[in-house]
Amino acid sequence: MDASREDIYKGRYSRQLLCDDFEEGDQQRLRDSRVVMLGAGGLGSPIIQYLAGMGVGTIRIVDAGAVKSSNLHRQVIHTVKDIGEPKVESAVRFVAGLNPDVTVEPHQVRFAPDNAASIVADADVVLDGLDNFRGRFLANDIARIEDTPFVHGGIYAWEG
């Protein structure tokens, strides 16, 4: 990384580096990390936004769906211009605009038994933003098999 790029890098993460017990080595570990984000909808969108903002190096996004106008109020990385586009493509554009240092690996597929192991392979953590129980149970199972940390969240109406 050249000197001017390094200054931008340090400036971008300066607030994180002010936190107690968070140092440049920790930021470098984030930069070297690989996160699997299952879903780019209501749960996945804000998570993707924050992962990219904080400088996670690679975000592997898995979602087979397309952006719909009825979801824009809660799927915060997608816009009116993205309606009809695959969510993973919209997510790639969003992340590139927010933080060009982050690599996005889009997977426009449904998370399923035939692709789960290859998607989770070499990841540092798996984040579940799926909206179906079959996918959630599969994510838990493959994360356990691969010995990869698994984080699950869910939303129902006004509860989370």
C-alpha cells in the first residue's frame, strides 16, 4: 500500500483505533478476515453495511433473491435503482461505494446442502440472516462441521 493509501486507511479507521483494547494489529486482523453473510435482506443489509464500514477484508454474500420495492424500508443497502436486480449485485455496488478496500464474493444461490461446505470453507465466521428454518439449521450444522463460529439472529414483526 502506498503512503497516500495508507493515510486514507488510517484515517478511515481512526475512530475504531481510539477504542480501548483495539489497536492497529486488530484492524489488520479485521482486514485479513473472511465473513460469510447468509442473506442480504432485512438482517443481512445492515450487517453488510457495518462489516464493510469497519473494514472486514472479505464478505462472502449468499442470497438468491432480487431487490423488491416492498423491502426497501428495511433492506438499507438497496435503493430504488436496484429494484429487480439480484441482491448480491446490489450489495457488491454498495460495498464498493462505501469501502473499496473490502472484497465482496457474491453467491447468487440459495444456501443448500450441495453448496454449503464450499461457501463456508475458509471463513472466519458465518453470520445467519436467512429467513427460513431449513437454511438456518443447515448453516448451524455446516458451521459446526467446519468448526467455524456461527452467529444467528432473527426478526419477527417487532421482535428481534
